[in-house]
Amino acid sequence: MSKMNVAVIGAGAIGRTHIDLALRHDAVQLAAIADPTDAARELAQTRGVRWFPDYREMLDTVRPQAAIVATPNATHVSVGVDCMERGVPVLVEKPIADTVEEAQHLCDAAERSGLPLLVGHHRRHNPIIRKAREIIASGRLGMPVSANVMATWLKPDSYFDVEWRRKPGGGPILINLIHEIDLLRVLLGEIDSLQAMRSSAARGFEVEDTAAIMLRFRNGALATITLSDATVAPWIWDLASGESTHYCRQHVNSHFLCGTDASLTLPSLDIWSYRDRRGWQDPLTLERTTPHEGNPYVEQLRHLRAVVECKEPPVCSGIDAMRTLEATLAVHASADSGKRVMLHI
């Protein structure tokens, strides 16, 4: 089977992840890298791949079958639109845009072009999440009632040597919380409203280091998320799931989902339920489900090809990602106003 030519636009941290995986993937091959930096040029040379300082020149010259947009968030829309205007389907890294209005602009461009627009909420491709979604959809938990998410870890002092990470917009709400909100949407459905508080007391920067969020889902379920990048703690998906080799894995759970018939913990996929009698004085039964581990970025590349070839619908479409963005931005709005924010998309 011939491979599909894919170009990567943006060679920062996440761009390099896509580049290295595409170089050894069974379904795609890396056609070019577009990024104006000297580091990107050197990376392309070491990988034996064509390099372009201007992504538009790359698109016009190479004419890839798909492009991965891993540029800074503020450029996602303009770069994505340029790709689609040239007939190139796009996988845009999360978040889809900085604002809901800009996200809508990109979705409109995709609709006009008739081309696929995918967004890189990569956790959706994790086998653990797929199994959890299957368990919940089967009715095994009964009616979903509540969920508790922990996203607590410590970013080192050196992380904040970059100035924008100390400013509003550079904190864990937009960088990390967006993953948790998207994951809860995948498992529990659409969010009706949320209320949030945030704090910068731990570091004293302009940007938040901690937040607490309460969410109400349209199916009646409630959830809480505790978020902080200033705590010595292991309770976060990034450390618990083994999804990335960049982190030292911690064998703990970070997500707890409770229903009227059973409860589920992630990433361990443990199911707690009653076998016979039901009540707080009766023994609970623990059923362990063996997690099937895999690299979600590898699966995402396979999925990209399948979508371009019209064999699968997008796991995360532009509209879908826009809903996650709306909810994430609503956390800031609620923290600013002190009021509950209703969601509309």
C-alpha cells in the first residue's frame, strides 16, 4: 500500500512529535516541513526531508495530500484556511483557535471547500478512552451521576523562563484543562453550564496556577475538575496513563466516573459494583479491565488518512472542537464574573 504524503507546518514541540512519527508510520510519509526557524531547517536536514521557510510556498510546490498545522494557536485559523483554499485537508492541533468566532471562521472555510477538518484532541484516540466510552455507552454504569477529575502536577521553574507562560492565557486552563473538558464531553456528553474559580497564589504570576471547576451536563450529571500545575502530586492523566514517554509514569488514577449501577476509574479501567445486595453496608465488587495501551498520535495519523480517503468520519471535527473551546473559555469568563456560565453551541 502506498503512503499518503503529509506535510507538517510548525516544528515546535508538538510539531516534532508529528514529524518523528510520520517518518516511521505505515500509512503516511512526511513530504515536507514548513517553519521559518533555523532549528526547523536543521531538523529537516537531519531527517532528510524538504524544508520550506514559508508554508504557502510549500503547499504550492509540494502539494501534499494533507497538512498538520502545529503552529502557535493564534495562527491556526489563517494557516488552516490557506491550506483548504489550496485543496489540502487539515489536521489542526488543539485548541482549534483562540476564540469561538475564529473557530467558526475555520469551520466555515472547511464547509465551503468540502474538505475534512480534523482537530488534534489526541486523547480520543487512546485505547483506554475508547474502552471507557464503550463501557459507559453499554449502560454498565447505569445513569451517569457524577465525575471527579484530578489534573495536578508540578511544572518546573525553568518552564516559566518563557515570558508568555507567566501572562494571562499561558496558564493551565488553556494549556491543560482543555484536555479534561474534551475528555468529559467524550464520556458524558454535552455540557450545559459551568462555574469556576482560579488562583495565582502559589507562584504570584499574572497567570493562574490553580483552578476549580464545577460542570453540569445536559444529561443531568455533575462533575468537578481540580487543576493545578503548582502541586507536588501525581494525579493527572499525563503521568497516570503512560501515554507519553516524556514523563515518569505514576500508577494512580486521575478520573473517577460514578453511575447508578457502577463506577469506573481511569486510566486503570476498574469497575466497582454490587454483585447481589445494594447498599452502603454491602460489599462492593472490583472488576479489573486490562487496558490496551497504544500511542494515540500514531492512531491519529492512521485516522487522518482514513478521513481523507472518506473511509471514516472525523473523531474530532471542527464543530466538535469548537464546543470544547467554548467550554474552556467559559472557565475564564466564570472566574472573572463569579457567576455560572451557560453554554450554547
